[in-house]
Amino acid sequence: MQASKFSQKSELTQQILDSLPGIQFPLEQTIRMWWASPDGGWLLTEAGNYIFEKLEIESHSFAVKYRSAKFYLLADRSFTMPYYINPKEIKLYGSKEATAVMLTGGDVMQYLERYC
């Protein structure tokens, strides 16, 4: 049986908190601060992305030409690792998915529509 996204996020968030000396936020509060939808997909908030960057977690950035509601829905349903979207790009924190996007020429929407 596959673990829910919430339990996977809880586990990942707790691992990161454990690696931050001197930081003692409650797990549930941290989940609400770092994840755009605690029960949904892997979209990070600005605060979550900041922590991932400060910890130098490997990421790959791709320009995003346009973002529609369909884009956000597909990303939320499809990505299995954390990601962050800002006005200019999407940052993927999973090298497997980043590699797959690279195979589509870096077109995230094409990847989401064709392969997910």
C-alpha cells in the first residue's frame, strides 16, 4: 500500500527539521508554512522553497512560457517530488522528473501533457 502524500510530506518535513539545529517548529505548523496544500500535491510555498535552497537541495529550473489552470492541475497531480513555481520558472527538486522534462526540450507543459 502506497503512503499518502500527507504522510510522505510529514516524513520529509520531519527529516528536514531534524537536520536544522536550533529550529524547533511543530511539525504541523511547519507543514502549513512549507507546503501550498498539505493534503494535495508537492507545491512548495515561498518559505518552503527558501528552506530547500538554504539546505542546497539539488534542483533544476525550467522556464515556463504560460501557466493556466490546467498547468497547475497537471503539476499538482503529476509531480511526485517537491517543486516551486515563481513568475518566471518552475524549480523541480527531483532529478528523475527533471531529467524527463529535459528530454522534452525543457518544456514542462509538454512533459505534463504527454507523459503524465
